[in-house]
Amino acid sequence: MEKQMVFAWVMIFCLAIAPVYGQHYSKPIKLGGRVEKKTRLRFFYHDFPGGKNPTTVLLAQANITQDFFSPSPYSSLYAMDDPLTIGPERTSTTIGNAQGLYIALSRDPNKFTAVLYADFAFTTGRFNGSSFSLFSRYPPTDFVPSPDIICEMAIVGGRGAFKMAKGFALLRATSSNAMTGDASLEVNVT
């Protein structure tokens, strides 16, 4: 009985002290005014799943997918290592690469929808060694994208000059091939 009373008093004492120490850590701390910088970038992104030297490869595909002949069957997982260039042609000067994963989500074989995670890393120029991370849903579009369609995607972080970046990227197709899935996109980042 005595041990139980001692234990009860120790518990009451510990519970009474916890809020006192907890208040020390709950005080708001005002940090100095952080100056946010705005950077605007424009470059081109080339995704080539077909041909001799693909930049995107299929990693996994569900056994229950109905249309295996679709350019990007429902629930397929892809890995990518796509070049970034200063011009719309694939032969333009390369300034970096986009590496990441995307999963095709559209059950409609005539539409393309995906969730995309990519790290856009720069290997030359002013932002050499820096990258930003894009994690967003690519909205439903036809497999032959129109230059009139602009897709907005979220920037959720980065490293180097883009540490803790937040913003958005606007993607617009400049060329595409529905048979091979090859596409080039203009990317405007804020």
C-alpha cells in the first residue's frame, strides 16, 4: 500500500511539472523578416519513352490493366531522366535534367493523367548545382497535346539557390508524337 502511495505521489508530481516545462517551449518566437526572392525560369523538357535511347522507362504495370496497347496504360509506373534544354529542339544546349517518377492514372486510353514527382536539376549556368522539386498531378489531356493547353504544377521544395522553394510551373507542349509517346514541353517556372 505504501509503495502504491509513493508511486501515486511521484506520478502527480511529474504530471504537475510537465506543463511548467512545456510552457517554456510553447512561446512563439518571432524571426527576422525573411525576404522572399522571386525567380522566373523558362526552359524546355524532353520526354522520350521510345526509340534507341529512351529517357523514360516503364518500371511496373498492373496485371489487371485492360488496355496494354495504350501509350501509357492505367496504373503504370515510369522512371525518367529527361534532358532540359534552352531551346525547343532536343539538340539545343542542355542545361540540366529532370529525374523522377510518374504513375499513369487515367482509365481512358485516349487521355493522359499522371501524378509526377521530379527533381529539375541544373548542371550549367547561374543555377549550376541547384534544383527544385515538382510534385503534382498532371491534369487529363489528350495524348496529342495542344499548344493551347497549359498545365499548372506545384513546386514543393529545392536545394542550392532554390532551397525551400515554393511556386508553380506552367507546362505547354511544343511537340508530341502519339504513336511513340515522345513529347517536348515548354516550362515556365515562377
